[in-house]
Amino acid sequence: MIKISPKFDFMRNIVFKLMCMYNEDGHDNEIIVKDLIEAFFSLSGMEIELEDRYIKISEYPFDSVKNIFKKDFKEQKEHSQTIYPDIRIDIGPKDILTMGMQKDSLNTKQTKRTLIVRMAENFVTIVDKTTHDSKNYLKTGEGNTLWLVNQATIAEFTNPVIVGNFTFREIKPNLMSGKSTEITEIGNAVAVCLKSKKLSKYETYNERTAKWLNLFLNKELDETDPVFKEVLKFYNNCMEKGKVSDMLVYESKYAKMMASDIREMEDRLKEEIREEIIQEVREEIIQELMDELMEEGVAQGIEEGIIRVATSLLDILDDETIALKTELSLKEVISLRDNS
């Protein structure tokens, strides 16, 4: 058993994508991807049969991303989808699976809705690309998606393995036989909470799941296992000076700038919200004050009441706003200010 460097993280987005999508450094990414599917998708109780089936894994656009990192940060941000592409596996002859690693926390109040929406969006993208036959929906390809989530639970979900079934009901009559065929399912989305202690109690938990969890969580790699021999090749290339290690350095700088940019955006948004709340409260107070003074003004005379309202607002609003709210002329307001 080999201990991985504590600084190296296989759950880091770019690392996971390169391991699954990039094979020019000499490791066999196909055997790794097939094993990940066997280890984690099967936890849902469903299986994707890959034995003796042709698969094609989308390639990481290494050279394109390298050129993107040569540009300034403003331009880099426009190509985030290229830097972090979906891992897409075409499974012959007509099925598709996408796979991703979710490193950031999903434990927020909006998590349940966000997770479902993102899975659905991902699923729609997949289904749009599956092979289908409009004359016979039985020949329609199946689209699935697998998410590996770096936490013990996801807010509002009770199980560590979350399954979403995307279905439709289609009845196709056969005019020759007089019988109908009903199709009710076109794919599934599966999310697995990698840090959950409940996983090992699942009936579908298997040796492959245990080995991958040992790598992800304990940073231990079984160098005698055929799959993890390929993982070790990838790891060594990441640690040695070269194309892959350079890519990780560039992406690390980009990720830090993105994180800083997001924090600045969040700070600006909080400030804007704070200003909006202050403005709303201010307007409510002003309106209440105006209503109160106008009521007094009715008893004392409308014109005198308006003058009192305008005078009371001199310390709160600028001259143009007071004129607008009281319907006095700007000249009259300025005169009030000069004489107050």
C-alpha cells in the first residue's frame, strides 16, 4: 500500500478530470473510468454493464486550456467550461454517462433544489445527445449521470446515495399485433456522499468502492491492483516536473483568482442588498413622516402643511428629492434651506 502525499488531492476538480479524460501521459484512463462506474454507480442498486462494450471517453482539451492560461484573467473567465469540461462517456452503441466530482459543500438551505436542478440540467444535456429512433422509442439511448460528493451528507437528504429517476410515459401501439409497448424510464442521476459511514452498510457496497474510498479519503493506493497501477502512473506524472504538473500549477492560480473574484462579487452583492434595505427603510420612515405631517397640514392649511413637511425633510434628503416628493419648486426648497 502506497501513501499519497497529503498535499495531493484526487478529489480536486482538475485532478479528477485529468485522471479520467487525459491519457497522453501514459496511464490507461479507460480502465480507471470503468472501475469508478462499477464502484459507485452500482451503489444505487442499478448497474451499467460495460463488459465487452465499446466506450469512448471525452478527451480533456489540454492544448486549448494551456493556451487559455496564457491569456489575462478576464479572458480566462470566459472559458471556464473549457477548463472544467464535463466527463462524458459514450457507451456503444447508443448510451451516455456523465461523471463529476463535487468538492465544494452542498450543505445550504437551497441545496436540495440546487442539486436537483443541476442534475436535471446535466441530464437534459445528456439526453439531447443520446441516439434515438423516432419510430421506435425502445431503441432510444439511455442517459445517466454520476456525481461523487466530498461530504458525509447533503442537506435535507437522508441517504448518502441519492437517486433521481428521469422518466416519461410513452405508449407505442403496434398496428400489426394490436399490442402496445409502454416505456417509462430514460435514465438516472446518482449522487454519492463519499464521507458517509453508512456507505459500507449498503448491500451494494463492494471491494471496488472500498478501494476508491481509501484513495480519496485516506490517500492510500494499492499498487498491486491493476486499476490502481494506472492511477499510480497518473499520480507520478502529476508529481514529476512536466506538462501535467505545469497544468496543475496554472489551474491552481486560476482557481485562487476565481475564488477571490467570487468573494468580491459576494461582498458587492451584500453591500448592494444592504443599501437597498437602508433605502427601503428610509423611504418607509419618510413616507410615515409625510403622512403624519400632511394630516396635521390638513388641519392647519394644505400649503402650510407642505412647508412643514419640506422643512422636516431638509436634514434627510437633497433639495431635488424634497421638491419631487412635496411638489414644491426647487427654488422654494432652496429658499427654505437658506432660511432654516
